[in-house]
Amino acid sequence: LYSLGAVAYQCLSGQPPHQDETTWGLMHKVVTEDARHLLEVNPAVSERMGWFVMRLLARPSADRFESAEDALAALASIKEGVA
């Protein structure tokens, strides 16, 4: 689910959620820093989609969706305008 969030973030913002010149620096940022909020990077993204992607990218796994089914249900509610 985190990987899906990283891909969605890059698709919607044009940049990866974390950047660094070295692999070790990048890994350190992924583990220790939150990604810049998607809406800060691309204000054209809806608040609901921004929330969805940032929840996929939450560093503590307990803050992410519990399952792919939960993520899919949240995405469906966004599509329907419910969430």
C-alpha cells in the first residue's frame, strides 16, 4: 500500500514523495520524514485524494489502511463523492 501511495504521489505531483542524491539518504528520509503534503505540491488535487494518498504514505504502518480492501473502499467513496 505504501508503494501504491508513492506511485500515486508521483503521478499527481510530478515528483516522488522523497528525494535525495544518494540511496542511503533517500532511505533515511523515507524512514524518518513525512512526505510533503500532496496538496502543498499540487493544490489542484482534491482534498479527498490528497488525504487518500497521504494515508497510503503514512510512516507508521498503523496509520495506513489496514488492507487493500479498505484502501479500495476509501477510493470508491472518493469516486462517489461520499468521503
